[in-house]
Amino acid sequence: MSDAITPEIVEALLPEVAELIISALNLEMNASEIEPDARLFGEGLGLDSIDILELALVISKRYGFQLRSDNEDNTRIFVSLRALTAHIASQRTK
């Protein structure tokens, strides 16, 4: 885990995480179409709880840390691509 997660680190990781979302969920869109601050649930990208579970599994395999379904911060973590990317940047071990 890194102690100093800068906005530049998050910005650099955004395209990779967007592409991960697209491929993990077989979405028919380009990664560049995901607005960094748009909601992932409901309006915005329109993901549901099953999508988030699938995404959490792929993230844990790819970045080496576990996203738990009982984590009270999940609402904050999965609110947007930017929030998810910042969390990944702060927790990743790979």
C-alpha cells in the first residue's frame, strides 16, 4: 500500500480501471465513455449489486487486495470511477 496517493496517480490509473470495468462486465462501450465522476450505480453507468460483486472479484485478482461485501465504505468506494480508482491506488499490492 502506498501512503501518498496524488491526484496525478489517480488520473493515470483511471483509463486502466475504466477498461477493467468494461472488460469485466462485458459492457458495449469504450472505456473513454465512462465519466470519471459519474455515478456507477443507477443513473450514470447503471451498475447493480451483481455487477459490483463481479467487479470486486476482478479487482481483487488484478490488484492484490480484497473488497469485502460487508465493508461499510462500499457506497463511497463505488460511487464513481474516480472514487474506485483512488481506493484501488491506495490499497493495491500489485
